[in-house]
Amino acid sequence: MKDSYVKERDRSRIPEQFQWDLSQVYAGDDAWEAAKRKLLAELPSIASWEGTLAESPERLLGCLERQNLLHKELTRLACYAGMKSDLDTRDSRYLAMDQEMTRIASEFSTLAAFIEPEILRMDPARIEDFTEREPLLAPYRHVLDDIVRNRPHTLGEGGEKILATAGLMADAPGTINGIFTNADFPYPEVALEEGTVRLDPAAFNLHRRSHDRESRKKVFAAYLGKMHDFRRTFGAQLAAEVRKNMFFSRTRSFGSCLERALNNYNIPVAVYRNLIAGVRAHRRTLYRYLDLRRRLLGLDSLHYYDLYAPIVADLDLDYTYDEAAARVLDSLAPLGPEYAEVARRALSERWVDVYPSDGKRSGAYSNGSVYDAHPYILLNFNGKHDDVSTLAHELGHTMHSYLANRAQPYALSHYSIFVAEVASTFNEALLLNSMLERETRDEVRLSLLGNYLDNARATVFRQTQFAEFELRIHELAEGGEALTGDALGELYATIAREYYGQEVGACVVDDEVKAEWAYIPHFYYNFYVYQYATSFIASAALSERVLAGEPGAVESYLELLSAGGSDYPIALMARAGVDMTSPEPLTAMMAHLGRVMDEIETIARRLGKLK
């Protein structure tokens, strides 16, 4: 069934039930403004603890509690401004509010810059004594241990204040890129079978999946070709992001930008590099997938613009949002009734902003950072199977935030990105299993399994490809090389052709793909993308245990989600039963992909689609 609101771009015509209710954060802009003024008046109070943290457990506790209280309200204000801006990136009022919160956050960081240096001046034995004498310091034990761990990378109070003030500039490259891409970029128009289409990010995502190969080719050429026209601007934006990362890396005495990025959650650098090496070692699994896709599409050669086409050309699965929500909720039954009930509330009580509209931020996300309110999901729902999967994905993040916020004090509620993507891809695995269990038609099963393979390709291989590109551009800059739009394009094309096996005939990476790096906002997230791949690998192992009915599997998984940031992610994952420092999870994932391809080939031969 077609969803009547998928193509509606006028937000005023979309029913309220499909839009966020942000009143759970603030009643409105006036309430936000009042809360901001109150916070500004209270921020200087943090300075009253300066110079006294070593005096007593009570002084240390009071400072940490005050810091967390102010940070919690600051985050609430920033989330409201950011989400309002995301609903219409053209509206300068909310953009200004969002920018103002960046300024206030920098001001707060400057005022609180004395805390970590002062704690580091304390004897570790004194900190230990304080935590034993004051039970209310227990929630801060991990926080204090982490501060001590970062002693080599923490500056004195003056240096910390300078770096905190530098936060005023830190988000400039990503902000500029976001505004330019979503609001000011001159989206191209292209003539397709259904008429002339304006290729904004949502439309590009939709039409690159067209059944018509000529349409796919036009869409890629038009959209990435237009991005190539602006490669100098995009190149300057990304180069500024890399230079920002270099500044913070060097001032904090890290050996590289990668080391600094992974240090935040104590992730060994070897985990990142081993992922790239391991995925490269398994490229033949990707080549098998590409050859299978080529044969199912009936092509002599596979091109990059064919990677998103449905592999069952005569099958078009369409869903309304209500149908998508019902499918997702059904799939969550293995996690128990309490989990399912919260998920039902999320999908029916305006936690989700569903449809694309003019000016709305592209893509999808879940924001669970408002500790005292429920999380929020942003979608750009197009009614396809991928959109159902995206809903399940973002709902996984939402449930993770909900459970962590409920179980942990604010100081320990913020889980790492490394763990975050486990919850989202776990839900995708449950969705696939549920749909396969209820589906007997070979054509639909073939489509579902094909979608799973497509997702695995995009999450494990593609995100690792992105991770290698991100690492390489930082290494080039750290070595003194200039990052121009042309240089970025050539490097991106080289890596893409290596991953997709152009030399061995697996897939032709067309010339316009050299501009695809400009389409990826995650390059402004400081070594974020590798965690999509590691999380997909980890969630595959965890979901298999739950679906197999392994005793304790559900409980250990929900404990992982509820743990928030109470320990380092590698340790949390190990307690849940997955060792991410070992090659075994990746090897098991590749073997699983091989079994899925075996099943697809069996079904396709039965249908006469393969010889």
C-alpha cells in the first residue's frame, strides 16, 4: 500500500500525529528562552568550588553534582534548539538558537575547566579515600578513574580553559557543511520516467533504488556530478574538520587524530586498524555478493549505480508508516513484553517525526540525550523496506537511551558510540528474522534476504571503506599534505575501486563516484563510521544467541543496554559475550553472509532467476 504522505513536502499538510511533540522537552520557545536565562545566571556558580576539591569528600561531591546538574540542563536546551533547527534548516531563528547553545556550552566548559586539573593534582590514594568515605561518590567512581587515566592528555587549568574556549570554533566545519548540504546546495533536477525530479538528499536516496537502470545512472550522474562541481567548497569544509582534529590531537599530546578519537572510550587503536585489515582480507566475500547481485539483475557488468537497485525487479514492497510500525513491533517480541511496550509508546506517542518535508534535515537519527524526557527519532520515511529497517534501527537507539537513562545516574547514562550501534543493528536482525518467519513466498524471501545482504554490504564493507578513507585523509594531513577537493576525490575513488574489485571485474566504480565523499556527513563526526561495522558484527553474534533461545541471552543483552556508560565499551561487550579485540566475530559474520548467499542462490534457481 502506498503512503499518501511520502511525497508531501509541505509540513503543514502532514498530520500532527506524525510530528514530534517537543513539549516534553520545553512547552515552547518562550519556555526554552526562560530556561536558557536561568541557566546563564547559574553557570558562574560552578566557580565556587574552585581550589577546594581536595579539602573533603563533600566538596568534591558537591562540585561534581553541580557540574552534572548544569550539564544536564545545558544538554536539554541544546537538544531542543538542535531538533527544532533540524525540522527546517532554512529557519534562521532555530539555527541561531542552536549556535547560541554552542557558545554557551563553550562558556560552561571554560568555567568548569579547573575540575579535571584539580582532581589530577590530588593523590590517587586521596581520591580512593574520598570515594570510600562518601557513598554518594559511587556513581562518579568510573568518571574519576577515567580522569586519572587521561592524566597524560590533560593540560593545566590555563590550557584547559583555552581548549574549552576553542570549542566556539570546533563545530564550524560540520555546521557549515550541514547548512550548505541541506539548505543552500543547488539540488539538481533530472528527467525520469515519472517526470522531472528535484534531487534533494531524500529524493536521491529514493531514486537511486529505481528499477530502471537508466534512471539510476542519471540520478547518480546528476547528484554526484553536482557535488563534484562544488568539490572545492566541500574540500575546504572537510579539510577544516581534519585540521580541527589535528589541533586538539596535538595540544593534548596524542600521537595521532585516530588515537585521540579512540581514547575517549579507551578503545585500542588496534581494533580500528584490525577492522580495516580484516575486511580487506575478506573482500572475496564482497566480490561474491557483487557477482550474485549482477546475475540476479541480469547484467553483463555491475556498476556502482546498480548497488541500490532491488534484486527482485518485479517486486516492489511498499509500506505505510502504520504498517512499518506494526512490523517492527512484532519483531521485538523476543526481548519481552516490557521492552515491547515502551517501543509501542515510542511509535504511537509522537516520539517520531516521520516524513520528509522542505528544509528538514536529511537522513535519520535518535536523540536520547534529554535525560528527564523520552528519546526522539527523526525519520525521512519513503515507504520502502529500507525505511522499515531504518525505523527498527533508530528504535534500537531509542530503547538503548531509554533503558540507560532509567537505570543509570546522569553521570553514567551516556553510552559510547562504540556500543550505540549494537542496539540499532540488533533490532534490524530481529526485524529480518520476524519477516522471514512469516513469509512463505519465494519472491519476498529473496527480496528480504537480498536486503539483508545489501545492508551488510553497506554497514560492514562500505563503512569500513569510509573508515579507511577517514584514516587516510588524517594521515595525509598529519604528514603535511594538502587536502583539496580534487585530492580527496582521487583518494576516495582509488579506495572505492580497491574495495569493489574494479580490477577483477566485480564492480565498475564510475568516475562520478569520486565525489561521493562530499555526500557523507559522518566524516564530520571524528572517526565515527568504523563503529557501524564493529557494532553490526557484534550485534549479529548477540542476536543469534537471543533468537536461538540461549539461556540468559536476553538478560545479558538488556543489561548491556542498561549499563549506559558505567564501564568502557570493550569491557561491556566482553561481559555480554563478544570479544571485539578478537578476529572471531568478523570471521563468524563472514561465514554467516556466505550461508545467506547460499540460500539466495537456492531460491533464485528455484525461481529460474539463476542458472
